[in-house]
Amino acid sequence: MVDRPDLTDRVAIVTGGGKGIGRAIAMGFAQSGAKVMVAARTTSEIEAVADEILSQGGNAVAHTTDLTQGEAIEALVEATVAAFGGIDFLVNNAARSFLRPLLDLREDGFDKIFDTNVKGTFLLSRSAAKVMAKSGGGRIVNITSVAAERGAPMMGVYHASKAAVKMLTMCMAVE
């Protein structure tokens, strides 16, 4: 038996919630009683996660979003507040990468990685934090990886983006 905190009536946004770690995080929030906004680019994946949560008696909504677009990020926050009345938790899990040597990665590939992994994390955190502040606070969790600590071949820009998210997280915590 897993000992879970009681998050009844709390609200969580989980990005990259359609598969892998994001799916597991969304399911964990739901199993603890939270209302979950499952967000990602792939509608079919997040709808499947939201449907699974609903079938288990939880409360979830799927919201297709693109974290490289400021308007889409604002729409996600607005949809969460409209559906659930606020935001208590934000998990910035979504990430993007391309398996390429640095010499072969195109500029648009670099931009997609940094726009999703760093800029998206910043913009969504800022928007959600403003909502959280109005209700007394909340929690933001930014998922990085060992990639923030050391280099590796074929994923240099991904690693750089995760290091940037690590530092952004530390600066957000200080503020």
C-alpha cells in the first residue's frame, strides 16, 4: 500500500502528462484526490490519461497545449482556473530533444528544445504563480535530469536546456 498525501480538492497541472513520467505524476496526483489538468501536445495521449483518471473516480481534464506558444500557455492556465477554480501545483515535466551531434543540429531544432524546455517552463511557471499567489501560494516542480549535471554526446542542447531549467528553478525559489 502506498502512503499518499490527501490532496482532495487541490488542483494540479502536469505538462507532458500523456506518457512516461508525466503520466505517472498525473495518476499519482489523481490517486491522492487532486483535480488534474493533463497537458501536452498530443491530444489522444492526454485524453487517454484523463479518461483513465475519470474511470477510477478521479477528476481530470485534458488540455492540448504547445509550450512554445505564449498564448497557448495562458489558455492552459485560464482553462485550469475555469475548470477547477485555481491552481495549487504545477509540474513542468514536458521536454523536447533531438538525438543529433551539435554540428548537425539545425537552428530551429535548438529553438524548439529551448522554447519548450526553458522558455515554456518560465512562462507557465510565471503565469501559474500569479494565480497561486492570489490564493495564498502553491508549489511548482520543474523536472530536470542528470543531463543538467554532465554532458553527453548527441544531446548537447538538451543537456544545456536542463542545466538552464535547474538554474531557473533555483532563481525562482530565491524570489
